[in-house]
Amino acid sequence: MGGMPVPRPQDAVPIRLTLDDDDTPTSVIDALFISRFASGEQPYAQTANIDPAKRDAPLLPPGATVLRRSSGGNGRTAVLAEGEGWTLLAARWQQTLDVTVTATSDELAREVLELAVRDAADRPEPTPENVTMGFWYFSPGRGPRRTTRQITAASWQDVRGNYTAPVGSAFDELMKTTPDDITGRLLLLHGPPGTGKTSALRTLARSWRDWCQVDCVLDPERLFNDVGYLMDIAIGRDDEEEDYDNGADGSEGADGGGDGAPGGKRWRLLLLEDCDELIRGEAKHATGQALSRLLNLTDGLLGQGRNVLVGVTTNEDLERLHPAVVRPGRCLARIEVGPLTRAESVAWLGTDEGVGREGSTLAELYALRRGGTPASVPGQSTAHSAGLYL
């Protein structure tokens, strides 16, 4: 039977380029690059994301002809180049590099991409005080993105004196935790601002780096309200998982799934800082499904088969937290990080000048050491208990 001819994809989706005052030279480069893929002239594409990338990485394979180059004031640069049967777009923003190749065959696209990104990754020599930490965020138009940075983290021995005695004892146990010790999947640090919760997490990343990749989620309020974003971070893809034996120097998508023994899959700790609205008592009503998804990630179906821990910091008092968050069995550790006592504060500072009657927070002590005066509210006590369990 005869019929209407089926249009080719490139004919069914006509390409039109419209520019306005909001467009930039990089917008034009993006449009020019995608045209050959859309038309079907080069129907195969391969992409690589490198973070961090070397600043002087050439990005172009031998014999490439540069068609367009743009350097923007916002730090984004883009290069459009071509060779026989292929086209390449290399876009850099700060330390992140995206390279995409379209070609007449999948084999050619892979070959050109490998040549372009060869030796482009910047892998600094690991040092005892440096830890590779990942940072997740949602980018409009690009979706979930992960970038990595080397952060400086002190050893636990060096910073233990920043915490009051019972808190230090709880962190002693947490710092030496191994995969075999993991029971609950939630790590909860709560207490007033300036008590050193974030500093403790940096030190924890250093203590656990042999078996756990630590990633900080910069927009946790979106994470648990966007199922696609949550799935990208929590589930990942099995072909991205890496073993312990690959070392602790960062791993894209090392999302676990092994048995937690050396040679198995690396664990991941997702850090959610200052999530007061998410886990306080009225959270279920205020945030809809967000709290349920957080709990599901820690001990529900979503977290099954994945070696994922969730670390949450909050300034809320324990009594104001949702009971489902703090119930026994869910938390690997629940530690209230409070100010140092007056005696501990005086010992830390070396003088009693400026130290409050009930003690001081770590931030206040650093301000006093620098010669500043800590901000305070007259008549408001800074005393806090330090209830905890591990």
C-alpha cells in the first residue's frame, strides 16, 4: 500500500535561529555547533565533563580548525572547531570543562573526544590536609551538576579542643567509624550557630576519605522537591560506581551499592546544611513530600542497595525537630554541638578576658583571638546542653 513518505528527523524539526539582545557570542556558537547534529549530517555525539580541568588544556585534537572562539566576562569561554567528518564544542566555566563532539560515526566521535580531553583533567598531588569534596547544584537549562574542589581540613587531633568534652567524646567515635560500624544512615548535627558544626564535617570528610566520598548539596530545598534531581544524586548509574581501590581522590558518581568492605563500592555522604525548615516538627505540613523523601533515602526503598549516608546540620533545638527524624535506629549519630564551658573557653583562649559567664561558642572565641568583640544579645544566656548519642 502506498502512503505519505515519512519525513526524515532533520526535515520534521526545522532549524531556525533567532537572536535578541539577551544573546551572546557563546549562544551563537552553541547554535552553530548543534546544527550539523540536528540536520543529520553528523548524527553521532559524545560528551565528556571534566572537573577540575587544567587551565592550559589544549582541548583540540591535531588538525583541528577553529571556527569560532568566545571569551566572556562571566568567565565562560567557548571554542568551536572542526575536522574531517566531525565538529567539536569545548566550553569552560571556571574549573569545569564540557567537551562535545558530533561526527559521521560513533567511533569517530569517541576517537576525537579522547584526543581532545587527553591529559585535560587537573589532578593535584594529594596532601594529608586536602580532601576532594563534591558540590551539587541545579543549573537552569543544564539540570543537576556536580563540581569538585580541594578543601583544606584539619585532623581531628588538631581540632578536638574546639569542642566541649562530651561532644569531643562523641566525635571520637564518629571519626573512627568504618563501613562495618554503620547502622543508621542519618548523621544529625544540631546546635546554635558558630559552634563548629561545618568545621567538624570537613574534618569528618578527611577522616573518612579512604572509604567515603563527601558531597555537599547547595540547594537541598530543591533536591527533595524535584524527583529527577533526587534520583540523579541518590541513585546515579551503576556504570559510574568506583571501588575503594581507586583511592580517595574524588569520584564522579561514586554512589555505592557494594558490601561496604575494602574493595567494595565507596560510600557517599550527602551534606545538607542549615535544613531547619526540612526537619523541624511542622515540616511534614510545610514541605509536603520533601521530608518523606529524605526519610525514604535514609532507610526506605529509595536508599536500598545504595551506600548513601545523609548528613544534616540545623540550628534548631532537638525538641523542635520532627520525631521521625530523631527516632532511634535512623541516626548513625545525633550530636548537639554547643558552646565550650567557661573553663574550656578560658583554656582555649589563654585568658578570661571577653569570655562569658556560661562560656563561649567557637566563633566567639576566634573573634576574641583576633581582637574583635563577639556580637551578643544583652541578657540572653548562651548556655546550651550537649545531649548526644552515637
